[in-house]
Amino acid sequence: MTSLPASSPDQYRVSVIIPHFNMPDALARCLASVQAQVLEGAVEIIVVDNGSRQMPTEVVAAHPGVILLSEPTPGPGPARNAGVAVAHAPVLAFIDADCWAGDGWLKAAVEAVEAGGTRAVVGGDVRIDFVDPKRLTAVEAYEAVFAYRQRMYIEKQGFSGTGNLAMHHSVHETVGPFAGIGIAEDRDWGQRASAAGYRPAYVPAMRIYHPARTDIASLTVKWRRHVAHDWAEHRAVGRPLWRWLLKAALMPASIIIDGGRLLSSERLTGVANKINGLAVLAQIRLLRCAEMLRVIGATGEDAATHWHGGAA
């Protein structure tokens, strides 16, 4: 990393906060990618372990200067809050331990926040990290198009995924902490920020790479968690049941609409990849329809029930 050493804590230009849970090898790659970033100024890197079977002490020790903390409260939101609590820099940048930063990620994030001043919140592009770019799995083909649609989240829904998020430190102080695993903490925090006047901006040069889920089972866990989040929010704001049922009924029809988007997407090439992606799209939309109907009568569970079976 092209970085000037900080002679005192208040000289850091940016604090990078990385929540971690049971993925030491991925964390090692993430740290290497962050430390490879080119940025003028001092960079503070904070890893917050979230109750792993074993603290990633050796991994962090191999990256001099990185701070390691522990946050036992389950969920990446509380882990991020713990990192923010000790961060010294005016700019906060967040990346998840199972991701790696593309060239120019940190520079783009920091410059965007600094340009926006004390009210700045920005999110960047998230691409799938293919195991073999020449031969995608069916899940990779699907997620290349439909996972981590950051531009849509930011510009239409008012939030950025917290795995690729940056802001001025004072924004977090004003908006408040990230929530726990019972709700969609990225959407919750982002929409609270937007409601307070801190609208996020999309920065495409701020790109990271995230692995796809390994199989349909892990993708199923993800969507069960998201449906649970959405159902909890639906009830919390008092929306009528008919709206939920209508949304569930439209899920099968969305296969046709979004199938067209998949076929025309620049993120996916090759006939076989497109066919495999379409197959997973159909399976997931039908699953979401069934799950939306199931949760209406479910008791004794919430989104946390489906957390540790799949990545965020």
C-alpha cells in the first residue's frame, strides 16, 4: 500500500473496517487486497471477529499494523459498530472478509467521500468472483446478474450493501449504529440515513469482488433470510396482508421479465451460462413465492434463524 505512516491516530485518512466470521483464508486474501491499494495518506485497518470458532490471530499477525478486535454480539452490524467505535479517521470504509478489493477501490471510496464532505455516503460496484471465469457454475451465472445489484439499491432504494460502503465518520455518529441480524441491517441503516438527508451515491470505480454461493442450498438460506426480513418489516409498518400475497403471486411472472434481463446482461456471456442462469432464476423465484406464503403462518422464527447457514 502506498501510504504515509501515521505519527498520531488523528492523521489517518481512512479507517477500513472488516467484520469476520469463520473464514480465515478469505480474510487473508481480503487483507492482502486492501493493503495492496494505492492511496496517499495513512490507512487504518480494523478486523472485528464476530464469534469465530478461533480468532484469526495468525492471519492478522501476518499483516503488520492491522488491528484485531472481538465483538460477541452476533451479526456483521454489531461487528462494524465495534470497529467504528475505535476508528480514528474521518472516512470510514467497509468491506466484508469474504470479499477482495479491486484496483483503485479505496482511492475511489476516499475521494468520493472527501468530495461530498461531512454528509457523504457512497457505495460501489460488487462483482462475482468466479472460480473459473471460462466455466461458470449455474449459481455463479445467476448471481453474476442478480446478486449485489448495488446501483439499483443505491439509486432506487436508498441504501448500499454494507459490504462495499464508505461514509464520513460523522454520518455514522448522526444516523446511529448498524442493527443486528434480526433485520436487513444494510437496508435498515441506509434507509435511516436517506430519511435523515444522507442520500448515498453510486461510485462504479469503487469495485469489490464477492464469491458466489457454492450451491442452491446456500442460495436458499439467503433467500429464506431475506424473506424473513421483508415479512418482519411488512408487519412492523402495518401493511395489509393482500399486498404481501400479491407480491408472492407475482414472483412466478417475474421469471419472464427478469429472464429477459439475464439474457441481455453484459455481465454474463455464453449460451450455456445463460441457460444455467435462467434455470436458477426460475428455481429461486418459485422458492421465494413458496417461502412468502409459508412465513405468514410461521411462529418462533425470524431472520436470525437463517443467518449462519449462508453468507450475507
